[in-house]
Amino acid sequence: MKITIAQLNYHIGNFDGNLQKMLSAIEEAIAHESDLICFSELSTCGYPPRDFLEFNDFIRMSEECVQILASYSNPIGIIVGAPIRNPNMQGKDLYNTALFLYQGKIQWVQPKTLLPTYDVFDENRYFEPATEYGFAEIKGKRIAMTVCEDIWNTGSDNPLYTTNPVDYLKAYNPDVIFNLSASPFSYNKSDERIKVLKSNALKYKLPIFYVNHCGAQTELIFDGGSLVMSPDGRVYEELPYFEECIRTYVLGDVMGGRPEQVQSMATIEKIYHALTIGIRDYFRKLGLHKAILGLSGGIDSAVTAVLAVRALGPENVRALLMPSQFSSDHSVEDARELAENLGIRYDILPIKDLYYGFTGILEPLFDGKPFDVAEENIQSRIRGILNMAISNKFGNILLNTSNKSEMAVGYGTLYGDLAGGLSVIGDIYKTQVYELAEWINKEKEIIPNHTFNKAPSAELRPHQKDSDSLPDYNILDQILYCYIEERKGPMEIIALGFDENLVRRVLRLVNMNEFKRYQTAPVLRVSEKAFGMGRRMPIVGKYLV
Amino acid sequence: MKITIAQLNYHIGNFDGNLQKMLSAIEEAIAHESDLICFSELSTCGYPPRDFLEFNDFIRMSEECVQILASYSNPIGIIVGAPIRNPNMQGKDLYNTALFLYQGKIQWVQPKTLLPTYDVFDENRYFEPATEYGFAEIKGKRIAMTVCEDIWNTGSDNPLYTTNPVDYLKAYNPDVIFNLSASPFSYNKSDERIKVLKSNALKYKLPIFYVNHCGAQTELIFDGGSLVMSPDGRVYEELPYFEECIRTYVLGDVMGGRPEQVQSMATIEKIYHALTIGIRDYFRKLGLHKAILGLSGGIDSAVTAVLAVRALGPENVRALLMPSQFSSDHSVEDARELAENLGIRYDILPIKDLYYGFTGILEPLFDGKPFDVAEENIQSRIRGILNMAISNKFGNILLNTSNKSEMAVGYGTLYGDLAGGLSVIGDIYKTQVYELAEWINKEKEIIPNHTFNKAPSAELRPHQKDSDSLPDYNILDQILYCYIEERKGPMEIIALGFDENLVRRVLRLVNMNEFKRYQTAPVLRVSEKAFGMGRRMPIVGKYLV
């Protein structure tokens, strides 16, 4: 028996587009004389469809898509992920299912049991868990179908769930396990996937075909890396990361196993590809292709510009250089050099006169109060207006260039440098931004060396440096990681040896600035805990403030 | 036996503040010789604590609070809501519980069974449902404790849940049912609460003490209205809406019943109070007290200003009037008249010169392209900068004045009129804004009559009217309500008699503008489906776009 797995880049709610992709994959599978093709989780409608699932009309469109797919299932079995209505009166209205289509009909519907409801996942919001189990059958082979999380309840000290659906499925003596996934990338968990699949293969002594989504949906980036695993727990093949891929396997060969085949890619390289795909898909799926950003001469906007150029091409990226009276000469020089290295259009718009326009009109209202954050923010917001004016005039999406360290402590101006349609590096800490910049420059100097060597500064007042108001980024980023990624409290972080006052100040800043993060762009997620939909905090909360 | 119910305004994460409130309520109850006092859901930590629940340190602080409360439970039984750790290895780490404290100890812990995970609720994200049931006992009376949603699974055609915890509790033959709630206000469901309690009282033939949270937590507004119900299903007493209240009842009297006592308040008046409380608590809980807003002379900013003044006092509200060359004379006049009626400070800052400053510097980049939305947005964003400059200089929070109709179709400028720390009227449609304005003016003309009579306009280009680009608000708001509140699809809405092209255009606008709403302030929620945490939509989604 031959089995095809299709690792495709779906688009939420684009039923026609998703269907056409699946139909051409089916055609390819048939050309390879495949008996069975498997797509990923919720492939009809894209993942995550979020509250679109509450629209009857949206579900109807997915049902139509399934019917059309079924009509193509005569020479080949099709396993597809789709939301299916719960026929019972009680419980949530939908199941998140794997459907087996064959001989023109839906032959078996296997709902998902373990519904992730944490971090970026909201599946209990929409879906009822499975209570019944069974199998699909094709050419004498029994097939167990699982959806994503269903195979993940293996061997934790503190499991989130009280059941293991694979145990129920195993009772039907399947010959092979399929897993339909939409598992978002994060740099901390790359190896876990193989570990989980291995533990399933060894426990059940069965081959597993794991089919993952690839591509980005706003903030979530799916890295592909679909896997075929032999019953001995060795990786028979791993599909490429971050790109579409359709491959066909002979089941007998997979059963036999062979020396393990695993790709190796450095973490920083994965982050680089993830962010590039994140930008590319955000634009493409919105039907847009041009970006703009402000280049300050600093490392954050430099890295963002490089990623944008790699994602969209230099002809689709333009930059504004907007020096004020507080900008150093080298800022413009460094920004200009970068733009020239990248071959992108840049314009220089000095903002001093506009700034004095604002301070002039505000002078009678400012009552002689000294220069402070109000004047600093005026500069940042003038830049926001200029960027957005080009955005509105020519249809360029403004890219936000804030990093995770700044976003965490609120070191940024709402409607100023925090503006933009997409936050590109908002999930990597400042120290990681430098790492990424070094990786970008590893073969030749794209980002000017001077950008690396100077002290980070917002340049909103004379001789300002980030270190005037923030601790060293090496320390700050460690404290932030403990608090944000690891959810440690102040006492636990202090116990690690950090200064008590500093820890309390940093945690207070993080919590106080929730209101800013509430209003910033979606952040491309590459960590286990990004700002945005996966981290839901009260704004008026008093905790640690 | 005497029973006290305490309807209090908690603050998320403010353990000390919440504890002090509860301790003084206990003191008051003891002074009334009460035997038992009941607080509302998650009263130690405030509701909703959101992802603070993932911090071990946060749970520890709640546990300390419970221990202190227990030490006060010698002369009186205390029922309090708190998150409690799940002692089992499997499942989520917490329960959302009602605790019975008596004689210095936790006597019984009853976890919540029905965990709302829809709209603004995320309880499955944190909590494991109850699987065991029991009762508390004090002075020979058996008490069944339920938490919020636990009593709501009554008589729907399509229940969300597959169990009814009150049935399990009933098996222990309780004498009285307590319900600890944190049930957010919405104008569409005011009567439902009494109906649900009635159905429980009649089914189980027991008195019910329903204790609700009051006050606002960012976008969620809790209206109080706690209820004591006799076993015959009549309301024995309803506590006031939107304010703290502590009352003591003789259980025997409640058992006996009396003619039903229910408050009546018009919907528009409830909305008025809800929004006022929403503003007041947002400021108070952030430790701030001053607001600023832009007054355009239109109805939206007028209503927002009135609500701000009622919430914070005229001395804490100031306004900027920022006419451009496209503003009509009467705009400034109407705004000035309103400010004078309200007794608030206002300043007039004409923006024409600043506008020409921007268009001048941008002219070489605009390549002779005609005036369009880019120039319109520059005006709106200049106003944003001026408002924010005062906000930053003096600590006034900028109030956003956009209504739900505009926010729905994206009729607003990101970082311009969509700026602000809190959206006051973002959950009421334009037609409701007029209703609210009329209600405000019912005794005397506070909002100038002229503001009612003129055609709505953004005044960003000559002779502009909202009706140039939007349908009549009477029609628009109905279509929006069908789509947003009722989740009807295009075919269902067209079937109601609306023009097909119009419906498709409106729905497309709503979905296309998700990116704008993603970046706007939290919206005070008064409907069953507000923009914000209760409506989670993909940005790159292709549905209806």
C-alpha cells in the first residue's frame, strides 16, 4: 500500500483556495499510484479559524468542501481535517475531526479528544471532545486517525488530561496511526515532537504518519516538518521545514524501518526562517505585497528590514529615515548604509520642524513644565504619522520593529514606534536580536558593523542611552524569560541570584505596561510564550504593581 | 439562622484590598448576629484573573488570603470563592471553588463543574471541573454551594454542557443553595438571571442566595443585583445594581416568602450606569483619576464626555477642540457649549498649520497623488498626538470616543481617533448613542440640540458626511447586529430583506477591519458580543473578504 502525506499552507476561510490545493495534491498522489492521502488538521478551513467557527455559514462552506473532496475519493482514500457538527443535543456544537473519505462518501468520522485550551489554543471554546472511537479501513488495512494533541498525552509528570485516546484506538488493532496536526512552531520545543512520536510508535508498535500544517496565519507560524515514523521508533523521513511538500511512501518500506533521517537546523536559523515566512504569509494572505518601516540606524529596525527584504523582495520594501535634532550623525549613516546594502528605496525626512510645530502649539498648555516623556513621545509619534502617511498613500504595511525586551517593559511609544500592522521581532529578546543579526551577517556585512557596536538608544533626548533607564539587556532578558516564559514569581527569580530591587522593578514594569501591549500589532510567535493571543493578562490587575 | 450576602467590588490581584473589604463585611455581619456570610466568585483574587492564574506565586497569595479569612471564621461561617490547587496528578492544575470556612478551618471545598469557555470566558484554560460533590453544615443546616454557571444548565434546547451539578448536590438533601457569581452585565440578558434562579428554586424547592460581583475590571462590568429567592420561586429581595451592598436575612423569613420584590430600570439607564462604573473603576483601579478627550462637536464625543464627567467629576476631565480647515464653525461652537454645560476645562488647538507641515514635508514623496485617505488620516493622527501629549504631560488617560458601528466597519483612523486607553462607547451602535444622548438630555439640554440635528461627519475633507461612504445608520446597525451579535451569515441576513450588495459590502468591511480593532483600546462591554476579548477573529482570514 502506498500512502501520501501533504504538508500544505492553508489560508483561514479561503475554502476555494484550500480545496484547490488539496485537489491538486490528490491528483499528484493518484499519479504516484497512491492508495491514501492525508492532509493536516482543519485543512478545509485553515487553522485556527477562531470565532468564525461560530458562524453556521462558515461551517456550511467547510461541509461543501468535504463533499467535493469526497467526490474525488473513488480511486484513493482521503483523510482530511474539518469541523463537523455535533449531532447530540448536549455539549458544544462542533467536533474537530479527522474524516476518512472513500468511494465517494464519508466512511468514518473520528473527533479529536484532547482539546488544547492554553496559550494560543482555545479549542474547548468551540469543540466537544470525542467519546466514541473506531477506525477506517482501506485495502485490508485498519487505520487509526488522531488529531494533533491526541497523541501528546505521553509520560508527563503533570498531564493536562485524564484520558489517552490512542489507548482507545489501539483496541481496534489498527495497522497504522495517522496524526493530523496544526502545531505552531516555537524554538524551545523543536525536538519534543520527535520524542512524542517516538514514544507512541514504541508503545503501540505501529508506524505513524504525522502531517503538519506549514505557513503562517497572522501570529502563528507552522513549521511543517511532517514525519513518517517506523514502528521501531526511528524517523523514516522528515519533511522540510517551512515549505509545502507532498511525498508518497510504500507502507511496507516504512514498516521495515531504516537508519534515522532527521534534519538539523540551528535554532537561530529556524527563527530566521519562521519570521521570514511569518512576514511573507501575512502579506500574501491579506493580498498585499509592499512594506514600509522606519530605519533608525539601530539593530532592531536593521534586522526587521533584512527579514522584510528576504520575505518580500527589495522592490517591495521601502524605508523612512527620520532624524530629529537628537539623532546622532551616524544613525542616518548606518541606516543609509543598510538600505543601500539591501537595495531598498529610502527617503530622509527630518522631523525637527514638525516637532517644533507641536511644542509651539502646546507651549501655552504645557505651563512651563520641563522636557519629559511627553516631548519624547511627540517625536516618536511624528515618525508614526509619516510612516502611516506613506502606508495610506501607497498601500505599504508598516512593520513594527520593537523587540520583546522593550515590549515587555513598555519601552516604546504607543502610536509611535509601537505602531505598525505586524510586529516582526516582538517575540525575540534584545539579546536574541543581536544573535539573529550576527547570523544574518555571517557571510557578509549586510547590517553595518557600527550598528552592532554602539550602545542602544532611542535618541529622543540628548545623549540618551537605553541603559539610562533599563538594566543591561543580558540581565534584563534573563529576568524577563523567568517571568514571561517560565511564569516564575518574584521570590523564585530573586532566589536565582538576581538583585531584589531590580527584579521587583522589572516585574512591575511588565505588568504596568499591559495596556500598551493590548494596543500593539500581532506579534510573530516563535517562543513558547509570546505577547498576544497566547498571553492574556488583566489591564487593571494589581498583581506586582 | 441569619445569612449575610456581600456584593462587593473586588480588584484583580489586589489581595490586601480584597481581604480588607471582606474582613469589614464579616465584622458588619457579626454585628448583625449573622451565622453565615457569603462572598462572590473568586473573591480573593478578583474576577477574571486571566493568566495570573498560571503563576504559582499568585495562587500562593490567594491561599494566604483564605487562611486569614479562616482565622476569622470562629463566630461565623464564611463562604468565599477562590482558586484551589487540584491535588490530582492529572488534569488542569486548579479548581474554581466555593470554600466553606468555619471554626478556623476550611471545612468543605466545592469546585465548580460547569466552566464557561465562550465569549469573554476562558475557564477551561485554567480549571478542572468538579467530579465530587458534598455539602457544608452549620447549625444543623445543610448548604449546597455552587459557582456561577453551575446553576445555569436549565431547560435550554441546546445545552452547552452534558451534566447538571445541582442534581448531584440535591442528593445530599441541602436546606439552602448558595451561588457565588461573577456574571458580567449585558443589556440583552438582564431578565435571564431571575428566570434561571426561579427555575432552580422551583425544581429543587429550596431557597437560593445568589451573590454577584459588582464593579468593573477593564472591559467587563459586573452589575451586582444579587438575589435572595424563596423556595416558591419569588424574589425575596434583589440587591441594588452597580453598587456595593451587604445585607442580612433571616432564613426562616426567606423560606416563608413574600410578594416578589424586583427593581425596574430601563435598558438605556442600565447602559448609562454600566458605562459610568466602567470608566470610574478603570481609572480608580489603575490609581489614576484624570481623563482627556477630543471634542469634535459630534454626538459620540459629547456622550463620552458626559459619561466621563459623571464618572470622574468635571474637575478631572479636560477636552481639546482641534478644528482643521475642514471643520465647520458650528463644530467648535457645539463642542464649546457642551464643555461649558459640563463645567470642564477645554482648550482650542487649531491643527491647520501642523497639517500643512506634514503635507509639505511629504509632498515630494506623494508624487502629486490626489488628496485621499492619507491626508484625512494625517489630520486625525495630529489630533491623536495632541491628546497624547497632554496625556503624557499631565497623566490624563485619553478616552476613545468611537462607537460600535464605526469600529465595526473600520470608519476610524488607527493611532488617530481610534487612540485612547479606554473605549467608552465602543460597544453601543450609533443609533444607541443617540438614544443614550436623549436619555442624558431628558431633563435639561446638556448636549447641545444642534449636535443631535446635524448629519454625522468626520470633517476630514470638505463637505464630508458619514452617509457619503456608509449606509444610513438605522440600516447599518441592524445588519451589524445580525452579523456580530447573532452570528448570522450573509444569506440569512439577505433573507431578512436587506439589499444583497449592501449586506456583502458591510460584512466585508467588518472582516477586513479586524486589524484595526486588534489595536484599539479595551471596550467597555455592555452587549452580549462586544469587540475585544469576547470576539476572537483571525486577521488574515479570507471569510467574506
